[in-house]
Amino acid sequence: MVTSWTDDNLGKRFFCCDRLQGSVGRDFFQWHDPVMCRRSRALIPGLLRGMTAKDAESERLRIRERRLIYLVLTVFSLILLRWLS
């Protein structure tokens, strides 16, 4: 079973022969999921692009948070070392 990632059939699953591309006599193809309405086909690509953008932003913020934690720990360690000496 394979998942389609084209805008027209985004996320729809289908069965196909492993040698679908260019092989004579091995062109089996059958949709597994039912046909989606026009509104779904219009909405889903935009929703997935939005999720991808949110995931990228989340990763960027996670990296920034990690850097800030390292900075705070470094400053705290330097202050502690200065205070102890």
C-alpha cells in the first residue's frame, strides 16, 4: 500500500504493483480509500502546508530554547565560580 502526496489525491492510499513504472503487464493500480469530495481536495493541501510551517517553527523555537538554557547555565556557572573564588 502506498500513500499519494499529489495535491489532487493528498493522503489517499492505494495498491499498486512494485514495478508499476514502465513494466509491461504489471500495471496493477487500485485506490484503497474512497473518493474525496471537491472541498476536501481543496482544503487538505493547505492544511498540510500549514502543519509543515508550524512544525518548522516549532523546531526553530526548540533550538532557540536549548541555546538559551545553555546560556543561562553558563552564566550561572561563571557567577558561581566567581563567587566561590
